[in-house]
Amino acid sequence: MEDAPRKIDAGPKLLRSENESPLYSSLNLTAQRAFFTLAGQHVMSKRLIPVLILAVGIAGFMILKMTRPEPAEVSATERSWRVQVQQIEPGTHTPVLPLYGEVLAPEQLTVTATLAGRIGARPVTEGQRVSEGELLVALDDADIQPALAQAEAQVNDLEAQIRSEQVRYRNDQTALASEQAILENARRQLERTRSLVSRNLASREALEAATDAAARAELTVNTRQRAIEEHPARVQSLQARLAQAEANLLSTRRDAERARMLAPFDGIVTDIRVAEGDQVSRNEPLLSLYPVDGLELRARVPEMFRAELLNALARGETLTATSEGDQHRFRLTRFAGTSAPSGTEAILELEGEARGIRPGGLMPVILERAARGNTASIPFSALYGADSVYLLSSDGRMERARIERIGEARGSNGERRLLVSGEALVSGAQLITTHLPNAITGLKVDAADSGAAEQ
């Protein structure tokens, strides 16, 4: 069997042997008590070490706290935002309305072939500027003369028919007298034959022959009389046909003259569709021509401005529009007869030379509206929302003000500005033109510059 584990004692055993003397026992007991006392003190010293360390740390912290220097007092200062300002000077300004329109040529004409034939000449080219009376296109004379000769022949034929009818009428009148005498003789012969037959002096065949002769004579007279009575109607019909032929002759002569098509005004040639030698039919389009000084611009105006512009035109005011760089100038004359949900077309006439613009082109213009008094021109950066700006108060703070937007205006160097009016926009007021995202009434600002309002 294995031996059981032995316990190791930490100190001397407290057992007394029977053979031990009393003195030894007393000394042994004293030694044991001293050992346990020292062991207890050692254990207590280990427990006090953390407490002592904590106490020393707290004492050091208190000493450092008591001996630290006092911090300097910090006073809070309000931040000031640097802004640009403009001095307000209300006055009379002209609001403008940006428009975008199409250039049109209302007087543009299309040259068509007056007769069927071959193109004999076409001396002009696309985009060429021509003067009044200059040849544009001409038909071949070989195709013109036959049509003209045919129209003249129709007139001559009808004139001859009328003369023939007059001769026939006179002959019918002369023949009618002779035929009436023959009819009287035939009737007398018929009566004699009847008398002879009644007395058995003539045969029935003689009576029938006399009857037929009288009937034929009467038919001839009736036919001649009807021909004479129809004479006015025949003459009227021939005269109507003659008038028609004469009108056709005049039309053919006119078309023959127009077969050489000349420019009716100074203009620009465009839309050429034929070349020399092409065969064309009557009324076929050949080319177009528009005047150099009759161009218009049609631009759609929002409904909110239409009444104002119409009233200005009714008062006789002249409203003009200019293109970019003031190269072209237009004058508002009228509005189109119909409107659309997006607005009404304004018709502006070009004043001065075209200088390169062509029909069909799109052009932005600036229309000057009627002048408005007691208004101020400000930059768009000064606007907050739809109807608010900020003014600089006497104590250097932002102050919100309500305004009315009149429209746009143009600055001295052509830049776009906003035209406004309002009770707060008095002379000398300082308008804040710098747009701050945190703008609010009472915000402290510092004016960097003060500019006068543009007039």
C-alpha cells in the first residue's frame, strides 16, 4: 500500500510530550505564541500597503490641486460676418423681359411657273441678294409662243363666227319674205285643187300633191322664222364665248410676260427648286424671295406680362427689344390673335438692316417694358426667397425687409439685375448684397464696402 500524503505544518506543533519537563513546555508555548504574533503582523502589513498607496495618491492630488495656478478668465465674443453692401437710391428704371423668338419673313413670296414649259434661264443662286427688277428665272420662249398663238386663234375664230351669224341673219330675213310668198301661192293652189276635186275636174292625187306642197311651204317658213328668232341667242352665246376667249388671251399674254419672273423688291433668294433645262408644269413652285427689310421676330410672352404690354401699346408707348450685343433692334407692334397655355406670341418688327439674320433662326432678345418709378436695381445675390432682402441696421445687424419684384433690369455693363420696390427701400438704406446661408434678423455683420445703387 502506498503511504498517505503527509501534511506539512507551517509552525511547531502544539503537542506536549509526557516526557517533556515543565520548563521546556513553558518555553515551547512561549515560542509558539511569539511565532503566531509575528505571522499575524506580517499578514496585516500586506493588507495595509494598498491602503497606504491610495492614501498617498489622494494626498498628492490634493496637494497639486491646492498649488495649481489660477486660469485666466475667458470672455465670450460675438462673431461678426463680413458682407458687401449697396446704398439704395430709388429712381425711375426700365424693367426688361428676356424673350426667345423665331425670325420670320411674313412678306416672303414663292415664285411659280405661270405656264408649263422648260426653264430657259435661272441666273440667281441660293442666298443671293437681288435688286428690284432683276431677273430671277425665265421659261423658254419656244414653250410660250404656241400657247399665246392658240389663245389668239380662239379669239379670231369667235369674232368670225359672230360676223357670220350677222350675215346669216340678214339672209334669213330676205329668204323669209320669199318663202312666205311661196306659202301663199301653195295655199291658193290647194284651194283651187279642192274646188276642182269637188266638181270632179281633178283627181285625188292632184289634191294630195297640192296639200303636200302647201305643208312644205309652211314648214319652210316656220323654220326660217325660228332661225330668225334664235338669232339674238346665238349672237349672245358667241359673244360670251368671245369674251371667254379674250380673257384667256389676256391671261395667256400676262402669263407669257410673267414667264420672265423679275424681283418685285430688294430681297434674298432662297429655296431654289429648279435648274436651267428642267421641265415644269403650270403653278409649280420654282424658288422663294423675301424682302431684306421686312423681317419679324415672334416670341412667346408669359400671360402675366401680356396685359401690361398691351396697355403700354394702347398708350402709344414704343417698346423695343435688342439682341445680344445690341446688334439688332426690334419694335413690339402687336400680339398674335390666339393664345396658348404657355403665353401669347408677341410680334416684333426689325428696325434697320438684317445684318446676317435669316428667317427660321432662333434669337434671344431683351424687351424693354414701360418705365417704373420709385424702384431700385439690386443684384440677384441680395434676394432671399421670393420677396425678401436684408438691410444693414445702424447697430451693424441684419434686418429683414419685404420687397416687390418688378422684373429684371440691366446694369451699366450689361449684367442682369433685379428691379424691386418696397417701403423699406428708402434713399440711403444699406442693402446687404452678400448672400449668407445663415442670414437672420439680428445677425451681426461687418460692411466691407458700400456701393451706390445703379441708375
